[in-house]
Amino acid sequence: ATLVLDKSVQLKLIKCVQGLGSSDVLSLDFTLQADAPSFVPPSGTFGGAARVKVVSRTAGVRVAYSTDGKTPSCAEANGSESGGTFVLANSSETINVSSTSFLLAVACREGVSQSAVAASGQYNIQPRSQFQIFLRSSSAAAAMAPVLQN
């Protein structure tokens, strides 16, 4: 028979053989750990803020993350901001990375051990190019034509 576990448990087993009675109790502890999250898109250089999704293959997790280099944990991030640690309530939320930074994240779910800490590479955020428009005319009667300079 197959036993499918979706949380950490302790199983107690005995073997029964007809006419011989039963064996001693055997205890087995199964500790499940959430898969470490990953970052989408991966780190790199972006022209303006990056919207980063943090995902884990473990179903039903919340993600605790930090942007200040402090290691996040499920214990301290119980549903809200805690110092430099924040929580994504579901997998459709994104992090707005608006300045150059690294992300650290862990996946959290009740009944499952916290994942290993995942570290993004550096998200390099470059300011978007800004254009200035100068109007130039050779005579007062001529039409004004914009000239773009980058």
C-alpha cells in the first residue's frame, strides 16, 4: 500500500501475524520540508523597477522574504511585516524591486518545515532614460520644431 504524506507526522507501526501475536511498536518520524523558492524573472539588469514573483514547488506556501540582507524566517514573519522581513500571502503576489538589491526568501507552510533560504542574484535597477525637448528656431517667424536629445 502507498501512504501519501502532505505534512510532517509520526507513524507508529506494529506487525501482526496470525497465531504469533504482534511485534513491538515501531515509531517512524517523517519530517517534510518545503522546496526552496525561486525568483521569476531571475536577477539581472533592468531598465526601471522589476516585478519579481517568488515561487515554490510546494503547494500552499507563503513566502517570507527580505531585501535588507537579513535572513527571513517563517517564525518571525507570521503574516505581516517584521523588521526587514515581508510576507507574500499567495503565489500571485509580486515584489516591486525599485532599487538595486538582493532578495532572500523562504517558503512556509503549516505542518511542513521551513525551506532552505533561497538567494537571488543582484537585481540591478537602472534609471529609465529621460528625454529633454528643446525648441529651436532660426527666425521669429519660422515654425518651432522639437529636437530630441538623449
